[in-house]
Amino acid sequence: MKSSEKNIRKAAILLIALGPDISSPILKLLPDNLIQKVTYEIANIDYVEPYERDMVIEEFVEMASARQYILDGGIDYAKNLLTKALGTQRAMEIMDVLNQIQQKERPFAIARKADPHQLYNLLINEHPQTVALILCYIQPDKAAIVLSQFPSELQTEVAERIGMINRTSPSIIKKIEKILEAKFSNIMDGESETIGGVKSLVDILNSVDRSTERNIIGNLETNQPDLAEIVKSNLFIFEDIVNLDRSSIQRILREVSNEDLALALKGASEKVVNVVFSNMSKRASEMLKEDIQFMGPVRLSTVEEAQFKIVGIIRRLDEVGEIIIGRGDQDTVIV
């Protein structure tokens, strides 16, 4: 699990532990993209082990205390208190996390994310005092690259002003930051890359659950039927397994568990079932038929989940080149 995913899970667990009365006003304070991620995670958490909940709460208390220590007496004061309370190793871990958070919260985050060439184009016509202030807040190596690209006279003036900067009003910093962001967005408009489109939508739909996919496709068919047809022609769903050749199907079946295959076929069309059985040995197909027969009633969501897993396997094999899924008017090709 990636670090960002772990942090989203921790946030979800903390909000669950705090309860709805306390969590609701906290959730409202988060950015929209985080609200979506955290609420999605909350919705998908069925059970939290007590030890995991306690660890998350303990970490939250430690981080909150550390930030308060910094506000009360600065970095060194906070580090000393944490070391006495938690030991050297844990204190260092907490301070590292806080340093990362502070880096994100520091002014001119957009400048720290930009590459030196973009920054040079942005700052070359700015007042030397503004340039000096911004360079103080970005990575030293990046600031050095930008400074080296300036004419020698400007280099000297900016360097002198950096050396003379002591304190700057937060309101001035915020004003400069807003102007910088506006100018940076104008520069980025000319350097934008192509994103979105049918391929992006297909990639997303191939990763969502079956009910979400059906809902989106259904709405597209109503609102934008032409786009819906293009998307459907490029979208691989479980039923499309009938369009693959025997070698591909047999390669896929070697990756699929019997349990998932039985569940997937429980809700599949007769055509799909026949194609799958025809690519299995007689003994294996008979055993699978018995599994399906004695399975009893199964929820539709369980069937769709199994089909979703198999589609994931098919897409993975396609990505590594072991099979090639024909899309649109293309024919399926086996490597």
C-alpha cells in the first residue's frame, strides 16, 4: 500500500473512532478531493482491529502534541520534549513527518513543484526583491539553477537582496503567492499536455466495479450515444471473453482460481459458459459444473466481483504482452 493510501486509511479510521458528531465538522474542513477519498475509504471499511485503531489515535495525539510544542517553543523545544517523552527514535520519526507537512504548508508550493526552466521564465521579468523572496522558499539546488540563468547584474542584485532579507509580512507573501499562481497558470497553459479522452475513460471504467460501469455507460447512452458506442467498443467486459481465441482463454484460465471462475460463470450467459467449458479438459469442466450446480443462490454483487477479478487478470496479461485484446475494430492477436 502506498504512503498516501495509508494516510487516507488512517484518516478514515480516526474519523470513525471520533464518531459522527465530531467527525462531520472536521470532514467539512478538508479539500474536496480529500473528502471524496476519505469518505470512500470510510464506506469500504467493514471492521477495524482495536490495535490498529489505537495505533492511529496514538499517532494522531503524538503529531498534534508535536505541532503544539513547535508553536510553543520552536523546533528544538519540540524535539527535546518529544525525545524525553517518547525516546530518540520515535521523536525523530515524528519530526520527519512534521517537516514533510510543513514543507507542503510553506508559501510558494507551486514554485517548489515547478521545474527550473519554468521558474526562470516566470521570474525573469519580476522585481529583484520578489525574485529574492521566492528563491528563499524553494529548494536551494533549484534556486541555484534559476539564479545561474539570470544575467550577471540581476544575479548580483538578487543575491544581495536574499542576503538582506530578514522578515517579511505574511500578508505580502500571500499577495505575491497569489500573483505567482496566476502567472504560473498562464505559463502552464502553453505547456499543457493532452489528458483525458476515450482512452482515459476506458482505463477508468475498466477499474471500477460492474455496477458503477453500468451506471456510467447507461447515462452516456442517454446523453451522448455516439461517445457511448466508442467507449463500449474499446471497453473489455467479462462477456467479451467469447471474442478471444482458444490460446488466450486457456492462458487466462491458468491464472483464475476455481472459486472465482465458478462464481463468475454462475451469472454468465450460456455462450460465455460454453466457451469457457470448451477450453477446459473434460474432467476439469465436469468438476466446475458440479461446483456451480451445488453452489446454491449467490448474490449478484458476488458474481460481479468474481467477474471483475477475472477481467483484471485479462487486462494484466494484456499489459504484459502475453495476450493482446482486440479493441474497437481490431482483431485479437496473441503474442
